[in-house]
Amino acid sequence: MRFEILRLDDVDGTAVDSTVVDAASVNLIVQQAASVGQRIYIRPAGDPVS
């Protein structure tokens, strides 16, 4: 399963950028964000259209 992770602006919470990663990478990204106090939003990534 793949997830989209959006990095959120500290002031107003709008999405600054996003990336799509596999499930194994989510934990690492969460740990990195927590270590620097970064706000993120994680949601399942949609399947790409062929």
C-alpha cells in the first residue's frame, strides 16, 4: 500500500508539498517529522490511472 504524506505549513496548516511513499517508509518519515516538530498529514494514495 502507498501513502501520500503532505508537509503542512506551521502558520495556517496548508499543504506545502507532498510525496507518495510505500508503507515501510511511513514510520521513518513520521519519526523524522516528530524529531523536528514538523506537521504532516498522511492519507492513502490513490491508484494511478493507467
